[in-house]
Amino acid sequence: MMRTVLRRVARQRIGSTRHASAASQQGGSGPLKLAAAGAAGAIIYFNNESIRGSSFYWSLADAGANLLREGISDAEDAHSYALQLLNLGLGPVAPKADAALETTVFGLTFAAPVGVAAGFDKRGLAHAPLGTMGFGFVEVGGVTPAPQPGNERPRVFRLKEDKAVVNFVGLPSEGAEVVAARLKNTEKTCVVGANVTKNASSNDAVADHARVVKTLDGCVDFVVVNASCPNVKGGVVDVKAMAALVEVARQNTKVPVLLKVSPDLDERQRRTVANTALRLRLDGLVVANTTSRRPHRDSAPPLFKTPLLSPDIPDRGGLSGPPLVENTRAIVHDFYRKTKGRVPIVGVGGVSSADDAYALIRAGASLVQLYTALVYHGPGLGCEIRDGLVERARRDGFERVRDAVGADHR
């Protein structure tokens, strides 16, 4: 039923105005003209930004997200329909961000430090409506040089009791050329970055990174080298090989280049990454990706502070969501300390509230990202976190949110 409704919405969006005009010109029946005009009117009505900025519409959007999650058992299908609705222009519209949220990081100015992590908009379809929803930036991708299908389905699993997700999608991608063409033809409403990686079948990661970054050059504001994906063969890069990927990316773009690391690095590996970031004068670190660890095979220091409550947890794939947030805060704090605050950090992993985001900022993150929390809390969470950061910063005596970055180290 849900799939049928969404398909009808999509068809109405594409053809409603045309059909209404045709019915009028051809002298169609009264009921046909009325139905066509009604469909066109509904789309036009909800395309009105003042309506989509109303509290009623935001409540409707959150209810719709809940309906998708509860009404469609396949998590990947539900996500695809959500992207379609955003791409149709039916996303809510956020009020302008408070000036206290504005920040400049690695040479780019962000209206707000809260963004959407890679994986949410793999194809570059929805970055514009996400920006309109109040996010300061969107990281599209992962993008690979050539198209690849990813792993077999099902490959995304909700852990409802933990408000978490396990995914084993395997970086499905339309390929860099398709994504680049789409980005070139889409207006930006926020800062847009691209998460890049090699093809799963490739044995030459350096050449793949050169190709994908060069193809996307001029289409995005920053590039993230994904050296930490647990869902594809070769996706987790040896820390000593990361420097080569960063360097080849820099050679093929003029925009800032960041490195995304795994939450599963041990102390020695973190120290190596931090030293490499300082030596290369890296534009930034994204800390961190999903984890391949599970409570029954955790390691020291333990990632999971409490047991997972969900039954039948898949043993393979990357786990994301609230079970990671304490570990994320700890490793953001550690990387900020190891890099002496000289390398900007994007904190990601388990953020589902303003308290979570603010804790990462105080630990040393200049920017924060979320993804899994949107599945369980709906689109309103972005503005809730964004505006909550201002309240918390002012409570602590900071005029601007950026003044709180690294406050735990002072």
C-alpha cells in the first residue's frame, strides 16, 4: 500500500500540470479535469515554502518518517522512498539559523555546524532539500569511480530497541560521472562534500581515488577520503597507506581534503593517524565511521558501555547509532589532544540529541554529523539539535557555538 501511494505521488509530481493542461485543451470530462486540477493543486500547495515551514508541516513530516519506518519492513526501501519525497520538493523548510551557529572550518563557512553524514544521500539526490531543512552541510556518497551494485539484499537492518542500524550495503554507487553530473545541475542550499573511495573490485586504490576526486572536482566544496568502511573488501585501509590516498586526492582537487577514520583503531593506530594528519597538514579528520565490533567480540578499551537490547543482531556489517556515542566522544577528545587542536574534527557516530552534539563539540569537534538518528526521530531532529546547541553554548557562557570547540581541554 505504502509503495503504491509513493509511486502515485511521484507520477503526480512529474505529470500533474501537464495532464491538467491536456484535459482542458481536449475538453476532457468534468471529473477528469477536476482530478487533474486537484492533483496539480496539491503539489503546488505543498511546494509553497511558507506552508512547508509551518509547525503543522514539520509535524506532518515527522509523522511521515515514522510511517515509513513502521510501515515498510525493508529499511533500505523505506530510506529510498524518503529520498524520493525529498527530491520531489516535499521536505519541510527550516527557519534561518541563529547567527551564533555560523562557523568557518577548513576555509569554508557553514551556517550551522550540524550536517548529514555520508550514506544518507549516496547519489547526491537530496542535498538541496536537506540544506533547506536546516542542515549546514551534507556529505554525499560514498562515491566510487565506476558504478557498482554493492552487496546482496537485504543489507540494512534496524535494531529498534537500541535505535541503531547495522548495514552491509557494500558501497553501492552510480559512479562518479553520474553523481558529478547530478551535482552540477542542482542548486546548493548548504555546503556539500563528497565521501570518496575505491571500487570494491579494484586493486589500485591510489588510481581509483585520483579518478573519482578528479571527476568530482568543481562539483563539491570538500572531499572526504573514506579509509574506514567495514562493509566492503579493502574498505578499511591500513593507517600507513592513508597518506598516499590523501596526497593523490589533493593532487586532483583544489578543495579541502579530509580523512574519515574507523572507531576501531587502537591507541598506536590513532597516534599514527594523528601524526600523519599533522605532518600532511590535513584539512580535517572525520571521526568516526560505523563499527564492525559487537558486544561479544569487543576489545580494549571497550566500545560498548552497555549491552545491546535488540535480538538477532547481524554479525557482519557496520553498526551505527546511540551505542557508539560515548566512544565517539572519547575518540574525538583523543584526536583533538593528539593533534593539539590543529586539525579540525568532524564528529560523527551515535549523535541523537543536542546534548550528544554539544558533548562532541566540547570534546573538540568543529562540526558534527548525524544519520541513524534521523531514521528514528524524523527530520525535525536536525533543527532541534541545531537550535539546542545555541542554548547550551550560551548556558556555558559562550557567545557563539564555535567558541565551545575543545572547551573540555581548557
